[in-house]
Amino acid sequence: MSGVPRARQPRPKGRGRELTYWLLTRYTALALFVLALAHYTMTHFVYDSSEQTAEWIKQVRWNSLAVRFVDWSMLVIVMLHSSLGMRTVVQDYFKGRAQSIVLGLLYTLTAVLVALGSHVIITLPLK
């Protein structure tokens, strides 16, 4: 084996798009750590987890705009982070036209999932 292990990608040289993607992957990982801690805190410390059912989440938990914002932020950041990771995998295994097609499908799927998740979070009525 030669080269750098896949778990630790070197920082891209220059100031191009690859550096932006590399930095964005790291920033979204940090944001996910913070958002996951916030989600865990709200789920297990702010509210009693033994009372949580789907109806309770709809009636009580998602009645808070702060909770909705954290959940929506987590949705967007997770989708961005995962699509950046999948982008790296696609670039490793596909070349040429196939790479362009798969990346287009990946970006389309990411946009659709973010749109659907956002629709659910935004349109659920507040009580």
C-alpha cells in the first residue's frame, strides 16, 4: 500500500473548489457534533423520554420553533455532509461521463430529500 490512508485525506493545495469541499466536509462534521449533542440534550434531559410517542412529538416537542430549527438544521447538515462523502466515493469509483451522471443523481436525490424533509418540518401546524 502506498499513499495516504483514505481515513485522513490531505488538505488540497490551492484555493479551488476541492479545498472548499474539503473544508465544508470538516465544518459540517463539527456542526453535526454540536447539533447531535443539542438533539440528545433535548430528547433526554429537557423532555422525559419515557413519555415520548409519535403523537407527543407532534403535539409537544415540535410545537417549539427552537426544536424545529435544530431538527431542520440537522437534516440539512446531515444531507450536505453525507452528499460530500458520497461525492468522494463516486469520484473514487467512477470516471468520465458515468461520474457526471452519478454525481447529478446524487445531487438531485439530496435536494429532493432536503425539500421533502423541510416540507414536513415547516408545514406541521403549530398548536
